[in-house]
Amino acid sequence: MAGRPKRGDGGEWTRQAVIYNMFVRSTCAFDHDQDGKLGLPTNDDGFREVGTFLKAIALLPYIRRLGANTIHLLPITEIGHDGHKGTLGSPYATKNPYKLDETLSEPGLAVGAEAEFGAFVEAAHRLGMRIVVEFVFRTASKDSDWIPEHPEWFYWIREEIPDRDPSSTDETRYGSPMFSEDELCHIIGAVKHKRFDLLTAPHESYRSMFTHAPKPGKITIEGSRLIGTLEDGAHVRIPGGFADWPPNDTQPPWGDVTYLRLYDHPEFNYMSYNTVRMYDVRLARREHAHHPLWEKIGGIIPYFQRTFGIDGVMIDMGHALPSELRSAVVQETRSLDPDFAFWDENFSVTQESREEGYNAVIGYCWTDHHHVQKFRKLLQRCGQEGFPIPFFATPESHNTPRAAARRGGVTYARAASFLDGFMPAIPFIHSGVELGESYPINTGLDFTREELELLPSEQLPLFSEYAYDWLRKEQFPDWIRRIMALRNELADVVTDFHPMSFRLLDAGNSPIIAYLRISSDASRYILAVTNFDFSGTQSGTLQLGIQSAILRELLSGRKFQVRNGKLELQLAPGECLLLAR
């Protein structure tokens, strides 16, 4: 494809990526007829007002001008209906991973989602941008297209068993398996020491809810729900999923998705942490693998490579897939494209992800960013030991509060974007951050109980129609554009991930964050400084280790004098300086 340099480096181009994260349905939504709402499924003129690939194509020049060279798309495949949330459903409730969500195409164009997406990828490539698509491999919607033909790939429970209310502890109703405090302590200890031969099974009352799968041809549709009939006449249904780790995770159950049954073993005929993630050693054996299911999963990425020419994938909870399956997926994919990138939706930044074939992980920058001391510790690690695999530098994601909703508002969002631009990490621009958007896409991470009560899932953009305010007065795309242009100019220094290229400085004043980027031959120094006090001016003195010099501030052109190895600064609330020698 035009605009994509080929190196055959196994996706290591990721280190030079500047990512723009797009949820097409919201990022590209627009009230075409200006009636104050997004018409569903279309407006009176026949246009979709939620985002489509056609509108995404129109947005590409804007994204390129921001300085992004890579676009990460949240899932774009067909969405299920059983238990779906909001008005449009979750993109993570995959009905068929080989089909695209038709609501992402314009009906008036009449070419279909596949043609529009193919055009989107081609247009991005011609602008010199790569496309990375997120996929979900461990779960599927409860009305997945695979169920009627392959019911054995799924877990089943008796139809008459009611679902448990999230606040209930009634173990006669279906919900995530419950464990005592002693059992939890044992489980967490066993996993910590990788003793997957000592994992505690759920209680018998929970395991007994599950049945074997009905035969193909014995499944009917009742509304949006699939119901199976066993040979004894009993009716069974697909149970919803839940957060699998830790076993006492407080997330509400996932009523729109279920776990795929990756292994087949009569003693593990249930969904729990030890069958869908921390696989018991008796279960995770080659002879128990559902090989036809694994082959079906393994063919998804190659299909998108051959059909659309995508450049990489983000695998949702990829680290929780069986290692043999994960390795087969990586090997097959890179045999088709040696440049293909794999990103792991993993907050831990460990050597293990590197060994599994990933080029980057999400990491935990987003959770530490707005806490000065935590963020300073993260930066300190960058210069002391470094990280075994690149992570995303970002103050927010589609699962977290918006940066502009944090303390300091848009001023904080601007300052965070500045610091992220020059870290030894991968800048990750979550769409809408540059507009000062404060309304979250989803409430999956880092929200208080009070915030969750004010943000019911059916009103969130991940599940229902929503459009950004592109005319917001506090937007700052020009700021992002300038930062990324400077990053590009200084790429030889700032894209060096070695710890020797980075040094955290102490300004003697906790709200001021400052770090040095140093070229490999020590001939160039770049100093990034930000006042993380968003309400008051702060003064500080930096010890630079150079006796005297004049530093030029690259954003404004001002000059600063270093005297006796010291640089004295006074910074306005949220003020950012990028100085170079």
C-alpha cells in the first residue's frame, strides 16, 4: 500500500508511532440536519448521524495534521443483540468477528461496510498512516453466529436459573462464582506463585448450574435469545460473562457477552477464573483444546490482512489467551506480513508481553498521570531501569475519565499531552482529548461510586449515540499539532527508549515536573518542564549539570540562561516549556 514503508521488523515500527485512538461511531458522529439530536438509524435525508467509515475518511487529513501516523480503532465487527446495552450495543459484544458492523456504513452509498472500510484503510495508507484494529478473542455475544453450528464452543446453563442481582450473595442464582475469604487468599497465592495445579474450583452449587451443550439443530431463537434443548427435553441458555480476575472483582456482570469455551474437559464444564484465564493444568492440555475453535479464531486476523490490508491489532486481554493459541496467531499473521504489529490490552508492563510477541502494551500511565507523585515515580523508572516493552503515554482512554474532567480541566489535559509527547513512550491521543471533551466513553476504570451512579451505561457513548462538540471553545488541536511536530523534529532523541536517554530532574518543588532527554552521544539536550499546579504560579531551580548555557524555548522562541549549572524558573499554572541546547 502507498505510504507504508516496509522493513520486516516484526511490528517494531510501533516505537515511532503516534497513535490516534478512534471509536468510529462517536468520533465521526455529526448532527447533519442540526435538529439537536442524532437521528437513528438515519435522519430524514437518509444519512447516518452516528459515525461511519465514510465520515472517518473525511477526518483522516485532520488526524494526519495532528501529527498521528497510526490510527487505533476500537472493535468494528458485527454486534450482538441479546442483552445489548444502550441504544446501539457494545462494540465488544462480537456477533461475528468475520463481519463488519453495518451501522458503520452509509446506507445511501449502498456499497456496504466492507467496501467503506477498505476505502478507509487505503486512504489512510495513502496519507502515510497505518491502521491497527482491536479484536476480542476470548468472548462473543450471547447470540453469536457460531452458536447454532458449534454449540460446543460455548458454556450452557439451565434456562430456568435466574441471574443474580449484582448486590446479592444468593448462590442459587447465576452470577460470577463466589469464594470465601480463605478461598480467595489461597487462589491469589496459588496464582502469584504460578501453581496452577492448586487452583480452587467454584462451589458445587455454581458448577451444577452448567450442562453439556445441546446438539446443532436443537437451538431456537426466542426474541434475541438463543435457547437449546437437551436430549432429555431440558432447556438451556448461554450465560453472561463477568470480570474473571481477581475472582472477587466488583464489576457488574456482562449481560451482553459470554466466554468462549477454549478447552473441553468434563470436570471443567463451567466459567470461572480457572477455565477462562488462569487455566488449571489439568485443563490446559493440547488434547483438551477445541482445535476447530482455535483455527476459527486464528483465521480472523489473516482475513483482515488479506481483505483490508490492516497493519496491526490490539488484542483485548490478549495475555489471557492460551499461550499455544496466542503463539499460533502471531506466527500465522507475521508469515503474511513481517511488519505486522501486535499490541496487548495489558496494564502491566513486563518482559512477558515482549516474549509473547507483542510490540507494545497499554500500560498504566493513564492511572498515574494525574497524581504528581505517582507520575514522578513512573518517570523515575524510565531513567533508572526502563521498561521491557513500550507502553502508551496518555492521560486517558475510552475506559477512563477524560483528562479534561480531572483536576485542572483542559489546562491539565494540555499539560499531560505535552509531557507525553517527549517521554520514552508511545504518544496515544484518545479522540476528543484535543477538543477538551469531559464526558467519558465508558466507565470501566478509575471512577468513583458516585460518578458511576451519575453515568449509567445506557447513556455512555460506548453503548449509545453521542457526538463530540467540535466547536468547543477550549479545544486545543493546534497545541497537539505543535507538540507532535516538535517530537518529529527531535525524533532521534525522543524515540530513544534506553534509560540513558532520560533523566528525571528535581525542581525542589513538588508540583513542577521536569525531565531531560539526552542524545546517545550526549551532544543534544532537550528539557521538558511543566507546572502541575493548575491554580497557582510555582518557582523552582533545576540542577542541569552544565555550568553555563543559553537554552532556547522551542514553543515560544524565548531564551533562558543557565548559570553555575542551575536554571531558575517561574511557571504559571499548567505552563509548559520545551528547552534545547
